[in-house]
Amino acid sequence: MATSKTETAGTSQPSGWQEFWLKEDWWAVWLGLGIVVLAYIFYLAGSGISWIAVAPAKWSSPAQLATQLSTTAIRYVALLVVFLVLFTIVASFIGQKPKAFIPSFIFVFILSAIIYIVGSWDQASRYNLEPPLVALVLGLFLSNVIGLPRWLDAGFRVEFYIKLGIVLLGATLPFTLIIWAGPVAILQASIVSITTFLVIFFTARKLGLDHRLAAVLGAGGAVCGVSASIAVAGAVRAKKEHPPIAISLVIFWAIVFIFALPLVSRTLHLPTGVGGAWIGTSEFADAAGLAAAQSYGGLAGKDLGISGTADQALASYTLIKVIGRDIWIGIWAFVLALIAVMFWERSETNSKVRVGQIWWRFPKFVIGFLIASVLTTLIVHGNTLDDYNRLVKPHLIAPITSLRTWAFTFSFLSIGLTTRFRELATAGVKPVIAFTAGVVVNVILGYILSVIIFGHYWSVVATH
């Protein structure tokens, strides 16, 4: 997989202040925080960045979509220009030729816009056409069935897009929102994240797999599959073939669970809030999990013996997966970067660890994630949850969320476009066994926590 060229131990590194403008980690931070600050300035002025942060509205017919696009086309063009200018500047600073990047990114943007629009169809969730999932599948199809020229890879900056998206994710997860989520969601998500990671990691090591591959597999199963796999791969300097292995397994099980978890929850007649919590605990991808939670929530009130509301399924899923588990992306990336530098590489080179290496390898986008979260916390300080939902969320958070979705769509599409299945054949069955062991533990532990231990909490989860 052609991610953004993971460095090896012998790669030259920018020194001193140079890394602030020569590393894509820092560029993800600068752009992400710049977007947050700009959004806040417009918010204080009584406006917002919604015009440029365009996102397709729900549509139900081709005619309705055509009408919508006729009024918003200029906004999509403007957003393309903004992204193109900013990303080309970044590409230039990190050593990529603009003439190679520009046409490739235009290709990525056009496909992403089509995917985003398809995902806004009012029947999209019914057919599991969530943008990230569609982006992955389309990218895999184009790469492995049709085939694309290698020169297009210049714009498939998987790690940069995902890091930018994670920084923007921090802005949509203020610490106050985490507090409002309650200790149960954080506790349950943490138990699952830690346990699943340890099971996958030590199973992989027992099977003789490399530390780095074991870490990438563990992160993929423990947090937000695709995003965490890429983030951790960069933190531990995994080989370029490691992330695609984890991502392929994440996608496979995510698709299986889209159908399996709602079906089993329905058979067990779980309340919608409980079913949503179990899905949030067991699913590996946000988009797939959201589709599953929406599917199960839609069964409420249809005389099937399923209590609760559709909103409760989405609320419990969001608290567990999007808030509780996704915040572990930065934590795992930080912890594993330290372990890689202080133990794995030290044993491989038989040399002392240089303190500078720890800072060099520290995933800088984690800093952006935390700062963005703190900024949003300060912004919403003093607002009630009702004020947050009524004022802050639509005028400040929603536009940032839209741009985050664009960044994640760029990344997921690029993952598919740079993943060649024939290159994964050499991985063998061991990664499958290790990851599947985590899947089994994940589902069983998720059921115990969601249904048996915290079932009462999730069955009456508040949706306002």
C-alpha cells in the first residue's frame, strides 16, 4: 500500500525547527487547528464556515438532487480550490512535486464528492452506502479490478488525510461532551479497547508475527479500525504492507457485523439502546457501525418485541464507539511510539535510545487532536447541553464535522486506491488468526458489558 512513505530507521530527518514545516504530521496540526480557529472566529461574528464547508443535504429523487446541486455547485468548486491550494502547499514542503499532486488530488476530490452525495441519499443507510465504506469499496474496485496508472498515487496521501481528519475529530469531541457521555460509556469502551488490543497483540506475537504488525492489527481491532491502523503504523514505523493487512481484516469483519449484529440483537429482542451499545462495542469501523445501529434502531415500534427508540440505538452507539473508543486512537499511537523507540528498536540495534528520537517519533497529530478538543471545550464552556445542541453544534461543530468527513473520505478512498490484494497474498493466515481471536473476545466481552453488566443503563440511555 502506498501510504505517505513511512520512514525507516535510516531515513534522513528534518532537524530542529525544520520539522515544523517539513513533516506532514505538523501540517495536519496547522491546518486542522487553523480550521478550528477560523470556524470559531466566524462563530463569534454570528456566522459560520458552512458556505465553504459544503456537505450534500438529504435527497430522495434525481430531480431533487439536481436542484440541490444547481444551487451548491459553486460551493463544491470553491472547496476544491481551497483544498487544492492548501494541500499543494503541504505537498511542496514535504518534497512532492505539485504537477504530480494536483491532477491526482482533483481525481480524488471528484470521486469523494460523488461518494459523499451518494451517501446523502435518504435510502443510503438501508443499503449500507455510508461514505467511508463506499469510498473503501470503490477504491478497492478501481485499484484491483480496473487498475490505475501508478502516477496517480501522488494524491493518495492516506496518512496526511487521516491525520487531518483526526485533528478535526478532536474539535468535535470536547471534553465536556465526554463528561456528559457519562462514566459508563468511557469505562466500557476503555475495557474493550485495552482487552481487545492485548488479545490481538499477544496472539500475533505468539504466532511469530513482527511487533509492528502485531501493534497495527491490535489497534485496528481495538479502536476505529482503519484510522487507528494507519495512525499506529506511522507511530511504530511499520512496513508499508502492514496497514493494508489490518485494513483488509477490519473491512471484512465490519461488513460481516453490519448484518450479523442487528440480526442477533433482533433474535435476542434487545432494547434498542442495549443493541446500539453492543454494536458500538463490537464494530470496527464508524461508518459500518453507524449503519448497523441505524438498521437496528429502525426496528423499534414495529411489533417485533424490541423496546426503546431509534434515537437510543444511535445515542448508545455514538457514546461507545465515536466518543468512548475513538479517543483511544491518540492514546495507542502515543504509547506504542514510546514502546517502539525505547524497547523494540533498542533491542534490534543494540544501541541506546536517543531522547530526541522519542520526540521525533511522537505522533504530532495527537497534539492537534488534544488542542482542538481543549479549544472546543473552552468555547462551549458555560453552555448547557441544550445550548450545545441548539447553537454550538449547528453553527460551529457541524461545519468542522463536514470537513472531517471530507478528510476521512479522501483517506478511505486513497486506502482502497493504493491497496492491491495481490500484494497481500504473502501475509499468510497468521494475521487472520490473530485478528479473529480479537474479534471473538470483542463480541463476547461487548455482550457481557452491554447486556449483562450495564444493560439497565443502556436500555434507558437519554437522547437529549
